[in-house]
Amino acid sequence: MKLTIVEYPNKKLKEKSKKVEKFDKELHDLLDAMYLIMINTNGIGLAAIQVAHAKQALILNIPDENDEQHEENLIEMINPVITKMEGETVYQEGCLSVPTFYEDIKRAESLSVNYQDRDGNTKTLEANGLLSIAIQHEIDHLNGVLFIDKLSSSRRRKFEKEYKKMLKEKKKEKK
Ligand code: Y12
Ligand code: CO
């Protein structure tokens, strides 16, 4: 399955993803292809809507203390629901769908999430630190929300100006 990353300002990213009902080969092929594209683009988290599939599915691969990613640390979450959030933390987030931009975003410090794995088994995960932030970032994607939607209006205006400039320069480079 050949996938490409959908980039802002594509309207697809505003779509709400649908609950997964079938835990079949089509879902497994999508998850496998998402993993390949995430690793090939230096990502640590990816939601299905970022590859134009409006399904409630996301993957995460948080690097270890040496900043290395290992496939055995891959987490696949289908139909995730956060049941508890505690505390507050700020982290400079980036997103494969908003290339080259990083912004400080305030989120819950820890959480508990219920989800299904690729075979439909029900799981619960307690997370804090970077994993907790990444889960919140990816679940936002399933609801059509990007990290830039959480910026103050003045910061957002600045972002839009800089992003437009970046897209213009990218277009020029292609010519
Ligand atoms: C903390 C904060 C946010 C997340 C969500 C997952 N975000 C990513 O995986 C971001 C990846 C990313 C990768 C980039 O590198 C390439 O595209 C090669 C990147 O750099 C550029 O766009 C130039 C930006 C973001 C998880 C945890
Ligand atoms: Co993202």
C-alpha cells in the first residue's frame, strides 16, 4: 500500500475519523504501511487521517534514552478513548503534517487510555511524559484537531504568515 503524508492546509486534516469495526487484512495493511512511512520520515507518531484514511487508528514509536526507535516499542491504537487526564505539561511539538514547525503546547501530564489492538482486543494504558503527549497529539488528529489549532490567535497569525512563506519557497525550489 503506497501512502503519502497529507500536509496542512489540506482540508482532509479537519475530518473526523470513523470508528474501526473490522479488524481485517485491510486494517493490518494500513497499519504496516503507516509504520513504514512514519519511520522513513523520522516521525514518532502518526494518525491514519494523516495518510488520508479517516479511521480511528494511530501508531506511536517513542525513542529510547539514546534517541533510537525500536520496532518492539511500536504501539498501535484503534478506537482510543482517554478516560483520565491529570496535571499539566508543556512540550515543543512537531507534526509530519505541518513540516518544519515546532510550537510549545500545553497538555495533560499523564493519562489513562482505553483502546483496541489490531486484532480487536481491548487494552488499557497509563502514560506520562512524551508518550502521554504523543497520545494526546494523535487522538486530536482523529477529531480533526492539529496542534496549531491550540495556539493563541497572535501566535497562530504569525504561524500562518511563516508557513505561507515556507510553502512559497518550497514551490520556488521545485521549479
Ligand atoms: C511529541 C509531540 C508531538 C508528537 C506527534 C508526532 N510528531 C512527529 O512524529 C513529528 C515528526 C516530524 C519529523 C520531521 O522530520 C522530517 O519530516 C524528515 C520534521 O521535520 C521537518 O518537517 C523538516 C518535523 C516533524 C509526538 C510527541
Ligand atoms: Co501530528
